[in-house]
Amino acid sequence: MPLTVRPATPADVPTIVALVKELAEYEQAADQVVATDLSMLRALFPASGPPAAEALIGEIDGRAEGLALYFMNFSTWVGQQGVYLEDLFVRPTARGKGLGKALFLEVARISTARGCTRMDWSVLNWNTSAIDFYKSLGAKGLTEWTIFRLANESLTAVAASK
């Protein structure tokens, strides 16, 4: 049962979208996914300019079973870039085999290779297995911060206001 973690390629885009949809279903938000193969292809592998995000594919016995999708962010307090791990997902049937940890560790290695001193991500409060996993690796929850979001009509309305 060899585990492999590798950078995603354009040929992986349908698999990435499928894994994102499976993650959304797991998080009870399947109706919120609007990403398509085309939108993901343009974001991860643009014709020009830097990608909006990068992805790693986790495989067991050559079959894609997991995904880590991340992008660069910036901390004004640190004065340098960091990595934001947007999604880390392993199919339920492939869990417990070390693939999630392998994906996470590879993102951490990429972060340090790029000179980053921190890596951030969000976890749903009810996802205690993920929280326990991250804590086992030394991560700390930032309970003093609250995430806010403007989306869709709210974002459009604010952007149009004076």
C-alpha cells in the first residue's frame, strides 16, 4: 500500500473537483460548491501569471484518495508570506492509513522551503477528529479570532456602496 504525494497537474483537475465536492458533502455543504473543472483549471493552471492556489494529490496504490489545496498569504505582523491550507481531505475509505498526515507534512515542507514561518487553516468546530489530528501535530487553535465573510450579494452591495 504505497502512499504517494505529488503536485497536481492539469489532468488532475476533474479529480480535484470531485474531491472538493466530497469534502463539501462531508462538511454538510454540498449545495455551496459552484467550482467547475474549467474554473479550477484556470485558478490552478492559468495561461499566464501565477496560480491562485496550488494542489497536492495523495495516492494510495496509484489511486487518488486525497487532496491538499493551499495558497500563499501574507502576515503584516511577521512581514512575510505564509501558507494558507484551504482544503485537506482524504476520502473516508482511505482514512487511517497516513495519507492525511503525508499531505499535511508536504504542505508544511513546502511552507518552510519557501521561507514561511507559519501555516494557517480553518476547521469546523464540530470536526473533532480533524481538531485532534492537528493538535497531535502541535497546532494551536486561535480561539480569540472570529472569521468573517462577505459573499455574493453582500459583497456586491458593499462594493457598490459609498
